[in-house]
Amino acid sequence: MHYLLLNKDTVWLAFHCEQNEYMETAAQEDLWYTAQRPFGYTNLTDFLERRKAPKQRAHIAALLKEYGCDTLEGYLNVTHALSLNDTFWVRAADADLQWRDVSLYQNPFNEMISQAAFDGSVSSTSFSPTSPEFSTDGQYAKCWVREKDTIQLYKTGSVFGMEPVSEYLASQLAVLLCPGAAVYDLGFHHGELISKCALFTSERYGLAKAAVLTKDRTIAGFLRYFESIGSGDAFRRMCILDALILNTDRHSGNFGVLFENDTLQVQKMAPVFDNNRSLLFDLDNDQLKNTDWCIRHCSPRLGTDFIATARGLLTDSIRADLEKLRAFRFTGHPVLSIDPERLERLDSILQFQLDKILA
């Protein structure tokens, strides 16, 4: 079948899909209409497959299969490879569709798909393709919901159940240390505790993950890249935040840059987001009593040592902002209860990390 890859209503590429003797489907380029390529583009099949939600994300494998999206062509035909990260999409070459017909930013989401992505309640009922669930990554159950004039990401926890609370608390610190950081709140959705935050991409600005920005995925490599676009300070602050909150899951898929969708021109580092696996989310209050043991329990995915990384990235300006955090204390939620004992112990651990970084 023949397809077009578009950016909004501008055709970028004509291509087709073909299947080999092993029943494997590959996308083959026919004609490029531009010299530009999407971020991280190496080959067409890989580019399209990477737009799918990962099967290890909670409930997504069943969702992809039920709606015929577990094959490449099925995915393209049903979802148009739409994403809330950018404005690329795919349609059949002979289809009479325009961007306004399919845009996730302009059209209502299918509530049935959102619920299935969130709680696994897959239904065989037909649906509209304007659902972002088929392209949202990460391992936790989550869904996108429209709230008034915003699009919100709802995300649950795991068996520990504390991830949404950690996300909410980490956000209190992030907004002080990292200008423009995503703001998180707590709530309930279908009876489950969730963290939620507003979408920070739009039809004007997209998100490119760090994994496709540079081949050198060390702290030094990422710092060089972000300094080259004028966002070195923002990257330093994110890494130091991670050291303060003991974020064990910062990786090249949950930070990146904002870019102009029409031109692919990089603007700046994206807002800091996705801090749910922090603040010792997997430990109970009794375990939090032993600060030294808690610290040894954690190690970063980005970099090799929280304190060494933070100290190496310190600047005079950031040091001054860290000194202001001496009086910082986590606060509970205005509606939902958070154990005061847990807050006190997290305060102590945060100040312990702060002392070590500033020593």
C-alpha cells in the first residue's frame, strides 16, 4: 500500500510498505519532497515503529492488538502515526484527509481508548483514530484527558503506589530550581490515585527526546549539546534536581528539547518532567528512618553518582539558588492526604543531599 508522510499539510515523503517471506513488514522510501529529516531519522521503518507506544507499557500490548495496530500497516491505517510530540502523520496516498481532520490538538480524544490505556478495559467497539494513546511511551498506565482548554496526562503508580505522590512532591522543588518545569497535581481517575500535568507541546512546538539529539549520552556529552543551544544552565539544574530528589529514572527518553514544528528549528531545552521514580517512592516510612541506607539504595541512570554529578555541574548562580533551599519543606496536598511523617523524613533526606552537594 502507498502512503504519504506529512508535517501538518506539507508532504515530506511518498513511501510504500512491503512484506518479505518471513512476514516482516518494512516501509520503503519512494520520493522525498524535502531535504530535511525528522529528528533521529535513520530509516523509515525504524522511524515509524518508534512512534508506537512500547508494548511493555501497561495495557498497551492488548490495546494495539485489539484495534489492529500490532502490525506496521495496521498501525498506520488506524492511527495515522499521530503523536503529541510533533505534527508528523501518515495517510494513504489516495486518501482525502487534511491535518485539521486528524490533529490530536484540534480533535476530541476517544474516551474509550483513554480508559483502555489507563485500566486495560479493552473493548471491540469501533473508534476514531484521534487518540494519542497509541504513541505515548513510558511503562506506567496513563492516558491523556482534555480538561477545559488543556490536555492533561494522567499517570498511575505501580505496586508501590507512591509514584504519583513523589511526582507531586518533586514538582514543588522542580519549579523552584528549574524555571518552566512541568507542574504536577494529584487526583483520582477511575478510582486510582494519579499524578497529572498539562501537555507542554502544541501545534507550534514539538518535543525531541535527548536520545535522538546526540550520540554521546554521557553527562559531558549532553552538557556539550545543551550548551550549544544555549540551555546549558537548564541541563545542569535538571541533573542537580535529580541528585536532590534521588531520581533513579532520568534517561534519554524523558528529557529533550522543544522545536518549531514547521521548521524543526530547536528552541531550547524542554521543561523538566517525569520525576515519579524519585523521593524513595519504593520505600515505606520505617525504611526512610535510615538516611544513609536510603541513599545507598539509590543510583542514577544518567551519570554514575548523584553527588559527583551535581558537584561537577554547580555554578555560582545555581549554588546561590541551592542555598535558598535550606528552608525548603515539602507541603501536603490541599485535598488528598499525604502522611506528615513521610514528609518530615523526605525533608531530612533532601537536606542531607543538599549538604553533600554544597560541601
